[in-house]
Amino acid sequence: MATGAAAQSEASSQSAAAPEADSVEASQGEIVVTASKREQKLRDVPSAITVLGGDTLVNLGVQSVRDYATLTPGLTVQDSASPGYGKIFIRGLTTGGLQQSATTVYYIDDVPFTASSANGGGAFIAPDPELTDIARIEVLKGPQGTLYGASSLGGVIRLVSNSPDPSGFSGSARAEITAIDGGGVGYSASATLNVPLVTDRLALRATGFSREAPGYVDNVGTGTNNVNRSRHQGGRLALRWTPTDRLSVDVVGQLQDIDTRGPALETDVAGTLTPLDGARRYSNFFDAPTRVRYRLASVTGRYNTDLGQIIATGAYLESKLQTEVDVTSTYSAFFPVFASAGYVYPANTGTAVISTIPAVKKTGELRFVSRRLGGIEFVAGGFYTHERIASPTDIVARDKATNAQLPEPLGTIISIPVNDTYEEVSTFGNLTVYLADNLDVTGGLRFAHSTEDFNTSYGGVYYTAFLGGPVKLPPVHSSHDQLTYLATLRWRATPTLSFFARAASGYRPGGPQVAAIVPPGAQTRINPDTVWNYEVGFKGDFLDRKLSLEASVYHIDWNNIQLYTIFNSSQLLANAGKAKVDGFEAQMAARPTKTLTVTANLGYTNSRLTKVDPGVTAYIGAVVGDSIPQTPRWTASATLDQLVPLGGDLQGQVGATFRYQSDRFTSFPGSVTDPNLRLPGRTTFDLRAGLSYHTYQLQFRAENVTNRRGIANYTPGVPSFSYLMRPRSFTVSVSTTF
């Protein structure tokens, strides 16, 4: 449901100093979030937020970022056909397939996951941590630059985990079997244990999971059926120590491996959506696996004072995305040229590009969250991040029969090792002044200083044949200072209704110019691109909290957009455009009876370019007035859940989910290298039914029951490729809590 599940526990009526709440719901319909880095009722936060509670995620069968994006107005995933691989953006802030760095930041608890660097590959990573033992997901819409810093142009996604509870032993277990119509069968199993080691002082919470998502696409080139099946394995350990009533320390370690044998592709006739090899089929000489690795360790300390709470967090994160793509049709044309230079390739040679984005991110944050001190409250702190990317891209020659790489020097056609280091130090603060008990204003400011160092080289047969040998570029360096701002006005007309106006800025870091050839007069440093978001909205509970409504209207100015351009015949990244985005978002949750819950949301996004340099038009075909690619203008979803008492402790449940996404375009209309194609809109329906008895639950789900063919993304060429969404599937799950 768009704004949370049924309410369960009580929360304070005022903002509390403690900024972390383990439950998304408070009693009597109150939903508590920590989006402003302090605990607040959702309706009192002067910003657009969508919250999905942990029970809601389980009930709806949400397992990935792609699942909850369709339930969140304004949130879009540009799919790349494998888990953990793609682009995430909010409110249309993307530049399409050539975008290099992220415009939306992903947080796991208090730890930023997304790479900040302009050359850190953040745009290609769609973080996909397993949604097991999750308290809630908070999606913050609009720039969050003052509290969350760099790259939060469109907003922030926060995944909040359940914390250890030292008051008692508890646990849960869940198992599922999923079958896809015309595809494979998969399973999932997970369990959580909460163990108090010292009553009320020390507790351990352990979660483990193993899931195999079934495939539904065949690679006719290798004869592999259901090639896009993926395996997800990992776990989380969390330790909470509360030595005194004022001090608590959380130590967390978690890891996850995702291995996908092949992408969810369909080969199409060039420039169309017509299958070339048959529905749900493609033809590669190998299966093109994707590997994702997450490793996270963090320590968070909280100390309560009479004036507020001091929070210190330190974290170490390793992430890795490795993809393999068949590019034989592109590079086989060079084989005759290589032969003239003495590099003769066998007739049965194929080529593959292996891209790896391994990142190491170390972060630290220290902040003070005040209590209500008379007529004011505030958050103030400092943040540090050090990010290192060692990202090789290799185009290799392989024997088509065995998929083995040819021996050197033939084996490596192109090798481009990239090393990038990004460092940032920032300080931030938000101050709220209460003009009256029901009227307040907030001002926020963040200053950030960042540096980036980049170096790379080019090697392999291609450069030896054409340039006489490897090419090593000199290292480049850049530094930037950036200010971001926030101003809000909030009026609580009644205890259950509030109105807000918000103006906020955000930025995406720039960096050094990393092109192989930088002609005179070109930008040697890419400046940050920035946004200003202006928004008004309201949030309220009505009819004794049986009805909750939230809506906002916004306008965004996006300046100095980082776009690829042509400058004196060289392809460069530059600050080369402007855009505007107008839209609105609305969410509703109704609880007309104790057994019936209905939710709905609607989002509208109108994003378009308002200024484009001529070089951008020459390179990617963009002109003033073009819509920003991959952005659906309309999104909508709705859920309905009815509980059915069956006598005694036996209870039934039936429910349905509706999702809609309007059509969108893959690129700019004038693009030559990436021809524009309209992807059709998609409407899907899910059905579910279940039984519960005491602490045991049984559920059956049918997803995409009409079996609508959904296309998530598209790659042009000869042939072309459609990236497919999951067809109709059936799931049976059993679970228990204790």
C-alpha cells in the first residue's frame, strides 16, 4: 500500500530526539518515518514521501526494486535485463542510455550505497538488496541535498531494517515456490532469529535467505532454456548493545550474492518490437551472465542528552557488478583489418564485452538531533566519504564452440582499465522555527568540498593495429565546492491535516574531463549539474483515520545538465543543457472497515529539454522541447485487501493489485546512434488469497494474470533487443512467526 500497512503501535505526538524507529506504523493509523533524520509522523513531514511497510511488502510479494517502483509514483527503473543492473531515477531526472552517474541516492539504513563520483558508474547500478526482515522502505521525492548530499537530485530511497530487540526471543520463517507460465520454477527460503543475550541490554538479530528466481527466456544459440534464472543468497547479522539508558550501539554486517545466468532479452527485427527468433528468445554464442556482490559493515552509536541525541555512524561498503554482453555483430567487422596488421582470427570467433564496476566506499557521519527547545529544533552534522573505483572494461575474443578466450595477443581486442578516487567532506544543518504550535518554517544548508582523481589507458589488438600500441592518458584531477539549500513552510490546520510548501536544491558532482582527446577550448572540468524543486502539497487523515490522503504539485528547474556532445569532432561530456519538469503525485489509503483496506496512487511527470547545445544535437539528436527518455508520463497503482473471519483463530484473506505505466520513448527523436522507439504502456493485475491460523500463514499469488507482454527497455541495432518483464507467474508461500 502506498502509505503503509495497518497501524500497530503508539508514537509520540511531537518529533522525538531518537531518529530511528523500527516500526513503520504507530497506533491509531499513525505512520512514523525518519526521512528528516528524526522520528516524525508521516503527515507532519513537509515533503512528498511514499512508505511501504514490511508487512505490506510481504503481502504483495514485493521482492525487488522493480516491484516496489511500480507502486511508487514518480519512481522509475530503467531495466537492463538482470537484477542489480540498471538505472533508478525519480521525477524524470535522467538523460537516457549515456548517463554516467546517478541522480537518485540509495541508502541501506544510515549508510549511503550509491557512488557519488561522475565516473563511478553509479548510473548503471540499481541496488537490489533482498527485502527480508525489512521494517519499511521510504522513497523521498524531490532533491534532498541538505540532509543527504550529493546525487540526490531526484530524491532518496531508504531501506530501513528491523533492529535487534533485547526484550525477548522471537523469529520468523518463510518458504515460497514460484512457477512462471511457459518458464521455469523457482523457490525462496528465509529465516530470522532475534536472540536477547542480556535482557534489555544486548541482543543479536540474524537473518539468512536463499532464493532462485525462475527464468522465462531461452538462448537458442546455446540451447539454454529459462536462461535468465537468478540465484540470490546472503544474510545479515545485527548486534544492539544498550549499556545505559542513554547509550546504544548497533553493529551490522551483511552480504549478498546475486548470480544471473543470462539476461531477460528477446531478439527483435531491427528497429521494431517484432520477435526475430520467437517470443522470449534470443541467440548468443554464450549465456551472458551477470554477477552482483554486496558487502557491508557499519557501526552506529546513539547517545541521548537532555537537549537531544548524538548519532555517529561509520560504514565500509564493497559492491561489485560484472556483466558480459555478446558484441560479435559489432566487432567481427574489424577482423579483416586486424588480419592486415598480422592478427588473424579463426573463423569461429565471437566477441564479448566484460564490464566490471567494483567499488569500495567508506563513509562517516556525526550529527546532533535536538529535541524541541522552546520554539526551535534542529539537525546539524558533518559527513565524509572516500570512494575508490577500479573498473576494467575488456572486449575479448572467444571460441564460439567452447566460450574460451583465445590466447594472447588475440584474446584481448580492447582493454580499458579505469581508476577513480572520489573524496568529499561536508557539513550540514536544518533549523525549524515554530512561529506557532501549528505553524513553522525550516531552513537548511549544506556545504560540500569534493575532489576526484582519474586515470586510464587503452590497450589491446585494436590500439596496436590502428595506433601502433597501447595509449596511456595522463592522470586528471578536479575539485568542487557546492552549496545546497532548503526552505519549507508547514501549517497544521488540524491535528490530522497539514499543508506544506517546499523549495529545495540538489546537485550531482562534476569531475575531470576524461575523454581521450580534449581539443583546445573544450571543458577540462565538468561542473556539477543542479536542480531547484518548488512544491506545494497536503497530507491528512480523515473520518477518524479511516481515510488518508496525500498530494503534491511540483516544478523542477534542471541546469548545467551533464550531456555528451561533439566539440571539434571529439565526443566529450559537458554541461550542455537545461530542462524543466512539472508534475503531481497523489496517494490514498482507505480503511472503511476493520477488515478492508484500499490504496491508490497516481503520478504525472512532464519532463522536457529547454536548452541544448548544438554539439548535443549533433551527437544524440536532442533538441529543445524533446521529452526526457525513459520517463512515463503517467503511473498508477491500486491495492485491495479483504480479511474474511472464518471462525475461531482461522482467518482468510483475498486481495488484488493493479499497476499501470504509460508509454515512453527510449531516446531522443533525432538520435542516429540510438534510434528513438516508443515502448508501449503496460497494465497488469495481481491476485492473492490466503489463510492464517495462530502464527501460521498460507498464501497463493497470481501475478500479471492477463499475461501482458511487458518491455522494460530496448537496445537498437541489427538485430535489436527488448528487455522483458516477468510474464504470468504463480506463487505458493508458507510462513510462521514465533
